[in-house]
Amino acid sequence: MFKNKIVLLILITAVVGILFYSLQGSEDYIATISEQRSEYEKNLANEKDSPIANLSNYSGIKYYEPNVEYRVEADFKGTSDSGQSMILMTDSTQSEIKKAGEATFMLNGENYTVSLFDEGNIYLLPFRDLTNGKETYGGGRYINIPKDKLVGDKIEIDFNNAHNFYCAYNESYICPIPPKENLISTEIKVGEKSYK
């Protein structure tokens, strides 16, 4: 009887400990995302050609609450072609961009494969999802993925870091249109919301 109580006490302590550390990790993650968002908005406002600096009705960037379930580990397959790809822009022109490869991941129970593009120090993931035109910018969003998030053939994609293209704030900007293979047919309710 006494041994059963000790075993039960150990189990309860272990469960409480696991919950505590899980919640602590979650709080740290939310704090990190909040810091990144503050830094992003500050940098955006201070850019030479900032899309928000001269907006008379600017009231700040709106975000969904962070959700760690939208930080996914994807399988990455680099492209064997070192040439440039073409991406359609909002002014109906096309722009050259280097395709880095494809990332395959599971989100909300479905598998998706998207194209990533090489932007020097980062990979660019322009994408669309089922929130576009409702709660998020109709033209899609993008994620800048630091290259150190690629380890071997795995890459971390955090949709909490999704941001609007500059066109969302100012229509005079020319922005990329996410390629059709980067349509993710689920609602991604994390990252930046519509500006207006």
C-alpha cells in the first residue's frame, strides 16, 4: 500500500514536471515570436523605402496568436538546376529568381510540397492559403527562412513568421505572386493578418 502511494506520488510529480517544462517552453517560444515581431516592425518602419513610414492611418501590424503547431520540420530536396526560375509579379511582369529546392511537410493532416527560393542569406517561401482575402492579405504572404534552418535534408518552416508583401500596405509596390505549387489548401491562422 505504502509502495503504491510512493509510485503514485512519483508519477504525479513527473507529470507535473513535464507539464511545467512544456508550458515554460511554450512561454519562451511566444516571447521569442513577440520579440521577432517587434524587431520586424521596427526594421520595416526604418527602411529607406518603407511601405508603412508615410501611411497616415497606420495603426500597427496585426497578428494571429503564436501557435507552435505551425512550426514544421520539412524534408528538403535541393534543385539540381543552378539556373533562374521566373516568378510572376503584381504588375504582370516576370522576375528572375533562383529556385533553391522543394520542401515537403505535413500540416493539419495533409502533405504539401512547396518551392523555396534562394535570396542570398535566406530562403524565401511565398505562399497562399485559405485565409487569403478573408483574414489575411489576398495576394498571399511570405516567410524568410534563415539558411541555418536547413540541417542535412531537413528544414524548419515556422508559419508564425509569415508576413504580408509590401503591396498589402501600399499598392504602388510591385510584389511577387506565389507560384501555384505554393498554394497550401488549408487555413494557416498564424503570422500576420490583413493590414486593412
